[in-house]
Amino acid sequence: MESIKEGDKVKIKYEAKLENGDECFPENRDNTIELKIGEGKIFTSIENGLIDMKTGESKTITIEANEAFGPYLDNLVIDAPKSSFKTEAELSIGMRIKIDTPTNKVYYATITKITDSAITLDLNHPLAGKKLMFTVTVISIDKN
């Protein structure tokens, strides 16, 4: 049976969890992905971990926070005046919002606190600072 090498096209099934066992991507129920090894479509640690695996084989690959979504940065938590938000918008703690800037840059943030005058926004990725555990199973390998 052939094993995965650089340049192979592979189909894998994966399950991603945090250290506490919570699922990382519960919205993706299919949990399969097709990729070419070395193309950079997924985390490098996963691509490297797939090398030499065979069809049907499973393993758990741990990805440190700095290799995944980076460290959690306190300076990405900011207070914004409540007046800068549309008054008709229904905002709540835990809500992810899109922020459009005058320079056409787009940011995403999580609302972490709401007061009478300000809204605290966390611009870190929701998985920043977290170690991820991926259990991967090789479904198929295409050497062409």
C-alpha cells in the first residue's frame, strides 16, 4: 500500500478539538477536505503529519497556538464608543460583527462587553492563543 508523499492529492476526514475537548468547527459536519500535499491549503503541521500515512490510517496531530491562529493579543481588545454603531442594530455579548473602515479594510470582532457608553470588541481570531488537536483519517491518495 502506498503512502502519502509531497505532491500527492489526498482526501482526508478530520475532527478538530481544543485541549478541553470542545469542537473547533462544528458548523462543518462533512469534515472532509481534498488537498495537494505541499500546496499550503491547510496548516503546515497537518500537511507534514500526513507524510508517510496510508489509506485508512488515522492519527492525531497537535498544532500549537502560534502555528494555528497565533497568540492572543491583549492590544486587539478595544473599547469603541456606542455612538459609532447603528442605533437600530441589536448587539449582544458574544456576537461576531463585521467592521468596515473608511480605507475599505474589513475586520471581524467579538463583542465582549456592553456599557451605556462603550462596546468592548475583541479583534483576535476566536481560536487565537489556543492549541488545536486534529484527528485525521486518510480516505484516499491520488499519485497523479
